[in-house]
Amino acid sequence: MILNVLEKKQVSKNIFSLILEKPKGFIFYPGQYLDVELPVDDPNGSTRAFTISSSPTENSLMVTTKKGISPFKKFMENIKPGETVSTSHPAGTFTLDETEKAVFIAGGIGITPFRSMIKYVLDQQLKTPIILIYLNSVNNFPFKNELDNWQNKLPNLKIHYVNTTVQGKLDKGKLKIILHTKYLILNTIFYLAGPPGMVDDVEKILLKIEVDPINIRTDRFDGY
């Protein structure tokens, strides 16, 4: 697909979003991704996968990423409204199960699929209970203003921001305090998204507190 770039938004100092035209009849599930191909000479190839950070309920598509030093990232950062990008059709199985309680654990840019999922729950007026644990190494959490606004509108959404530089990494003790009860640990779907090391570490913690592996879903964001 060839999609028009409608807008570029600065989300934080090192993170930006491209707002793309949404084709008529375009269908995807919150949490899915697009392969974006750019006309760039990069030793790692000209295609990268990006989660769709917008919700299916919104009128445009959004992909959000960190700035980088690769030719691909430099080219992407310099794309202007009115230009186009080539993308795949949506893909991926890291999607929301609307019928089960959810704990989202995001590391940095790993917030993107959860931004899509939470906005979808809000717009569809779903009753899915959600706890978001948002880890970041600085106090500038991308999409925080939106998330706080949605938390005020969604009684079934609870958000915990963790500045890991100040509060330390998420560990078994911190997680048990947030989750409160053994029932929640045993009867919840856990969604982990972020850098591979963070996802691996959190997955090990969940297994230690006896979360069933079948209830752990992961999305590892490799650096480009």
C-alpha cells in the first residue's frame, strides 16, 4: 500500500509519530503492526516493522518510533507531510483479548500497542479491566497526557508510571504490590512490550510469581 503522510508529531524529545492516511475499508486489530518500506540504502534493509499506535476507531493511522542513527531512521525522521510511504497490510497476533482481564507492561517505546488498545477500549465502551504498568528511564512518558485523560474516563483502567532511574527496575516485590491479589496473578492475561532485555526480564518475574506461561504475550521491540 502507498499511504500519504498527513502530519508528523513530536511525541517527546526522542520520539515522533507519522500520521498516515487511512484507506477506505482498512481493517486492523489494536496491537497489530505494519511493515514500512522506504527508498533508502541501509545495510539492515529498507523495511522495518512498526506497531500501529492509533486505534482502529480513529480516522487516520499512526506509527510512532524513536529517533535513531541508521539511514532508515534518519530518512524516516525527515519525511514531510504530503510525501508517501509504502507499507504492508496489517499483521501480528499481539492483540487484545477483550473478554479477559489485562495487565499491560510497557517499556519505553513499547507503549505503542497499548496506546492503540486503550483508545479502542475507550471508544468501544468496553468493560475490559486493564492495569497499565509503564516503565521508562526518564520522567517524560510518551502519550502520558492522553493516557491520564483516558484513565479519568475509564473506571476499569489503572495506570502505574515507573521511572526506573529513580524507582529501580520492576521486580517481583513491586509487581506483587501493584497486582495485590493471587487471584489477579492467576486469572489475567499479561501483555509485555518493549526492548527484548526488558521483556525477557519481566517474563522471568511473571513465571516466578506463578503466572501461567499461556497467559503471557510478548512483543519485543528491536532497535533499528
